[in-house]
Amino acid sequence: MSTKKRTLLKVIILGDSGVGKTSLMSQYVNNKFSKQYKATIGADFMTKEITVDDTVVTLQIWDTAGQERFQSLGVSFYRGADCVMCVYDVNSAKSFESLENWRNEFLVQASPSDPDKFPIVVVGNKIDVEEGKESKRVISEKKAKSWCTSKGGLMHFECSAKEDINVTAAFEAVARFAVESEDTEPDVFLPDVVQIDAGPKAQSGGCC
Amino acid sequence: MRSRDDDAAVDVDADVGADAAVDGADGRNARFLALTRAGKPAWDSRGVSSESVTLCAAVQALAANAEAQGGGELEGVDYAGRALGCASTSTMIYVASSAEGESVGVLRKKLKYVEDVMTSCVTNAALVGALGKNSRFDVRRAMAAATLADERLHELATRGLRRDTAYVFDTYRTVGMSHEVRRSATRAMGDALRLVTKPFAGVAFGIGDSRLVTYVKPRGHRPQTISARDVMVLMNYARATSRSAESKKEGEDEGDATHAESFGRVCLPEFNPDGFMHAYVSYIEAKSGDTEAREGDEEKNDAVASSSTSRERVGVCFLTASAEALEECRAARDALEKRLNADDTLTTIARAARRQLRVSDVPEDVLGRYQVEHDEPLLHFVYNRPARQQHVSSAFASSVSDDRSVETITRAYAMMYENMTELDGTVDATTKPPMEHSAQRVRYERRKRDSVLACVGGDFEIYLTFKPSATVTVAVAMCNRLCVWLRVSEPELFLENLV
Ligand SMILES: Nc1nc2c(ncn2[C@@H]2O[C@H](COP(=O)(O)OP(=O)(O)OP(=O)(O)O)[C@@H](O)[C@H]2O)c(=O)[nH]1
Ligand SMILES: [Mg+2]
């Protein structure tokens, strides 16, 4: 506590329904994975504390609803986010195409001071799914990476919430990214102004 | 937060439910939370933990939900007997939760004071400025840089909002003393204040319970008075200061030679929420031999007298716009102490400040028969004068003077007060002309361990706590007699209006 800096980061996970947002959060925070799908309604929150270099970071993770009819919270909760994780399913072209929308929507609604530099991490999930079974991979890593580059060099990870591949790495990158882009802001903002209406007498420095 | 079967609101409630369980374990404390509109915690009365980080996200989600549904500002939620009150500003959301049956209205009112103290620590300008520029701003950093912010909020949450009637009635408390003595104190304070550059005000108060002895502003200043809320903010600051001074003393084993004093920044939000002033807080001490005075004093069980004070002291505070006025404030303090020690005025004031008005102080011919014949049914009373912004709260009878009872009674008053003032609201809201000032409303509420009688007149309010055995007739009779006496005694009970 003494020497370490403390910070709180608000991380928002966005992406189409079913891409595995909830699964990623639950794997990262609780090391749990469930095959069963339960749509997220509104939003879910979890908190996790980690250390990035010499900073103790509390991650406030917002897992949002991908299904439009469950997006009852609107978008005002985007306010104050420090980082966004945009998730797609490597086996779903549609979910990848939606990334553009999620990103734009976020940047419009949250209107961060410097949208081009705002920390966004792109995550392709479900890389464990084997080809030929119920689905097959349609978004290659190369394709995703080139899209990320075209958006100003977004960070990209391929993960599996199921097999716990790269999940921690993705969230830690999120945290590091946000911490690094954090401290461009003024440190502490406390005005020193004193405004006292001392009345007309004091202005003239009047006697008594 | 883990079950996701229902909608977001239910999710949030589930967390509050878990919270209630925590509450059960650690007592009856209400919990207070201040967060930015981005859902980041600034302060938690239980200390910011990962749990509060999640709770803050949940609150922001609720607020976002209310906003998205076009419901406007989130005011409160009821969950399984536990009320959650919320109040928002342009930058912050304040939350209070309680399992004690307090209404959302009562909780929201308490939050106004949390907001006041928060603003007083960092100013509104800092919050709006920092968060406006950067919604990611971590208010905890501003809090850490503010004078005594933690102490002050802690004091507010653990004592003020739980036991101090000032926060119930929105008026400050005063030390009763003879008119002449108060006048001397006021004059001396006014003269002392002249030694300070850019003076804003001078205040003398009781060390134990922050009741005001006197309040002075330099001539020509506007406004002439100070709002009760700002008085409370200031007294909150003074309490936190003396507390931290005391803890320092223990550590450093400081001798008597140095006076505990502090000079720090404080914002009076009602006066100007955007700027700080400088507050010098110290105490003045009666020089006369105190041992005999002490022995002659029958107040052995006075809850107010702090055990560590072996001398007669009174707190003083000078407010100035000058950051360089510390030396001047010291000089003013010394001058004031010297002057009030020229005769035994200071001893008289300090003794008065140690003493609370007791039911037994009420002259016999006022209550005597009832108190005696009915086994001393009156346990406590509050006499409130909104127009003066002051009230008198008697000492609690020894059977109810423990913290827990005081809290229970204070809560009962808060609920009664809400009911009575709500009534007020409806009277005003009707097209009827303002009711004749003679109009009185009376309410008697029987509770398990005591009963509360509330009476709201045209320009005063009185709240009394009785033993449960007291009949309505006895209660009303005592109330009436007490009212008459209190009205007559006002010159001694209250500070003069300075306008
Ligand atoms: N094979 C495999 N399945 C996964 C993986 N991640 C998630 N799933 C499954 O995909 C389904 C949807 O996962 P969720 O995490 O609930 O999806 P979501 O993005 O939260 O969906 P919404 O809440 O509707 O927005 C579930 O049945 C998961 O078990 C993964 O990495 N591999
Ligand atoms: Mg989900």
C-alpha cells in the first residue's frame, strides 16, 4: 500500500450475443466455464485486483448484453470507461463484422477525449472449436489483425474461454494498456481559489 | 451479482441483499457510498473494497437504467425491508442503505450532508472541473489530497448522521448561557476577529459536542448569518481536526505547552461551493483554578464532558480568505483567551459548554408534578426553531443515553420529522392560503421502548421522547408546559440573530 500506486479501471466488454463475453469474464475472474448459454440481461459486474508493474489495479469489469432486446441499460454507462474489450467469435463472420459498430457506438457515446488513442482490445474467442464439427473457423488471425491495424493499431488477442487460452493475457493487456494511457491527465485537481464576498468595505481595505 | 436469470434491476437487488447480511453482522450501521457518475467509488463508509467497486457498478447500472427508461433521476429502491436511497449531482451519485426501516426520503436527506462534506473537502469546482474534463478521473485521488477528508467523512458517518440531532432537524445546536455572558463572548470574538486579515467569521463552540457558543461576522459582511448547513460542515471539520490532533498527541506525548491547533482548507458549500477558505481551529482555556469548579459541578455523568479534558476549554474557529493568516489567527486566539480570562467569563462559558440542558433543569413549577407523579416519563426533547436555524436538544435520560438508544431515538425523530414536514408540504401545495400560524399539528407514536410526541407549530417544532408508560394526556400536558417555558427561555437558549 505504501509505495504502490492504486488505481481503478473500468473495463467494458462489448460484442454480439453468444460470442462468449460472459464466459471470458467468468473464466478470468472465477476460473469457471459453463457450456450452458444464458443471455446477459442489462449488465453484470465483477471485480478483480491485479498488479501491473508497480500499480495495484482494481478492474471493474462490465459484461454487457449482446442481445439488443436485453440492452435495457442504454449506453450511458459507457461513461468513464478506461478500456473496452471488443469480442467476436472466430467462427462467426457476422460477429466480426459487428466489431465496427460496437467500436463506433462506444466512441460516440463515451466520447473519450482522444478517441484515436482510446484503449480498445479486440478479442477473437472460441479458437478451441474444432473444424468440421458444428462450425468452423471463418475469421483468420491475419484477417483480424489487418482490420485492427486499419483502425489505428488496436491490440488483438485470440482466446478460448472454454480452454482458458490467452484469457488472462488479454485482460492483463487491457489493464496495462489502460494504465499506460491513464496518466496523461492532471494529477490532482484541487482549486486553491478562495472566493469570499467580503462586502464593499473590505474591498477598499476600509478601517473598521 | 452472479445470478443472471432476471433483469438488471434484480441483479442489483441481489447484491444489496448480500449487503444486508453484512450489515446484520457488523451492527446497525447505515452504509454510505459516494461514486462518480461513471460508477467509480470515491468513498465508502466501510472503506473502498472490491465489493464496493462492484456495488458502485451496480448503482451506476441502476441509474443508467432509470435514465434509459426515461424515469429521470434514480431516487431509491426498496429491497426486502432494506431501503436504498440515491441522490445524484451532475458529477456524483451518493447512496445510503439501511436495514433500519428508514425511508428513502430520510436516507436521501442524509445524503445531502454526505454531499456537503464531500464538497467541503474538495469543492464542487474540483469535482465538476476534474470529472468534466475527464470522466475517468479517480475522485479518490482528490480526496487523498484534501485536508482531513477521510476523518471528516468518517466522523459524519459514524457519529453525526447517526446520533446528532442537527442532521435530523437541519438546524444547529447551541450552548445555553445567560444573555450577558453570551454577549461578552460575542463582543470579544468580534474584536479578536479584527486581528485577522480577510476575516470571514469567528465561531466559539463546545469541544465535546460542537454546540455553538457564538458566531460572529465582521461588520459590513454579507450575508450576515451563516446557514445551518455550513455551520454543520464547519463543526464537522472542527471535530475531525481535534480528533486527529488528539491522536497525534497520543503518539508524540506532547506537553501542555503547545496548543492543539490547525490551519486548513475548508469549503462552505452553501456559501460558495466552488472555493476554499482557510479555517484556523484551536481552543481557549480558562486560566482559573479548575479543581474546585469541577468538584462543585454535579455533572459527573455528563456524556459531553470528555474524560481527557481536565481543564475548562472552549473551541474556537476563525475563517479567513487569507492563506497567510495563521500567525494572525494565533494572535486572535491569544487575545480572545486573555480577554475572556480577565474575569471568569471563560470559565462560565466553558462550564456551560460542558453542560447540556436536562429535563431536571426545567423548573419544578413547569413539569414538576408530572415528572414526579408519573415516574419521570420524559426522557428527551428537542425544541427546534427553523427561522433561527437553531435547536436545543436536551441530554438523554440515563436509561437511554447509550449510543444505541440515542441512535434509535434519533432515527425515530428523523422519521417523525419527515412525516411532519411532508404534511407541511401538502399544506403548502394546496391552494389554501398559508395556514394561520397558530395551526399546530400533533402526532403521538407509541413504540416498543419509548413513545415520541411531535408537535409542529407555526414557527417552532418540539419532539419529545417518553417512557412507554406515559399516557397521551400526560405527554401532551408536559409538551404544552415545556413549550411555554422554552419560548420564554429562548434568549438564553439561542444565539441572537445577528441581522
Ligand atoms: N467452445 C467454446 N464455447 C464457448 C467459448 N466461450 C463461450 N462459449 C459458449 O458460447 C455460448 C455463449 O457464451 P456467453 O459467454 O454466454 O456469450 P455472451 O457473449 O455473454 O452472450 P450475451 O450475454 O447474449 O451477449 C455459451 O454456450 C458458452 O458456453 C469458447 O471459448 N469455446
Ligand atoms: Mg453474456
